[in-house]
Amino acid sequence: MKKILTLILCLGCGFAFAQTQEAKTQPTEDHSRDEYTSEQSKQAEYPGGISAFMRDVTQKINSNRIKGPKGKARSNAKFSVNAKGAIETIIVTGENESLNHEVERAMKSMKTKWTPGEYKGHPALIWFTVPFSINFE
């Protein structure tokens, strides 16, 4: 009997305190749909857009140099466009080393200049990350 009374007392206290805490909390504002727009910065632009850049890089990739098991291989290329519009730093990550090297080689061979990005009206270094994938059959 004592155990049942103790259980009921504990549950009753839990409900009582939970209700008082609930009344004290205030709803938080939902910022999930907020958009960041900065009038101070402008992205670097490739002639024809990022899809044209991806198309040009993909055309320079020699798939005969890439080795791997059947299935899909993925790499991510992170690169910077400097204040003069040239690709400066290239970092390629992924599990397939031959794909990583070929993506890096293809990106280094790109000669087309970008329109430099700006920050507060001055040319600035801008970073991009683009995914690459290949399907082995």
C-alpha cells in the first residue's frame, strides 16, 4: 500500500511541476525560413553560371584515368576564386583517389576567368564547393 501511495504521490508531483514549468516557457521564434541577404557582398560568377562551369570541368575529366570497383564514386571539390578571377586553391576529398586526382587536374586546367566576388565594394576571395560523381559499370 505504501508503494502505491508513493508512486501516486510521485506522479502527481511530476504532473503538477510539469504544468507550472510549461506555463513559464515562452514560445521560440521560428527562424528556419529567414533568408540572409547581404548588400555588402557579391558572389564570384563564372561566364554562363555554375552549371556552365560544372559542364566545362566535366568535359575535361578523362574517365579512362579513373579506376574503382563497380558502383558510384563521389568527390567534393572545394576551391577559391581570387580577387583577379582565377581559381586559386583546390581541395578535393572523396574515397576514390583516382577520381580526386582527375577532378583536381581538370579544375587546374581551366583557363576561363571568373568575375571576381566582392565584399564591401572590393574584390575578394570567394570559396565554392561542388560535388562530382561517377558510376562504374
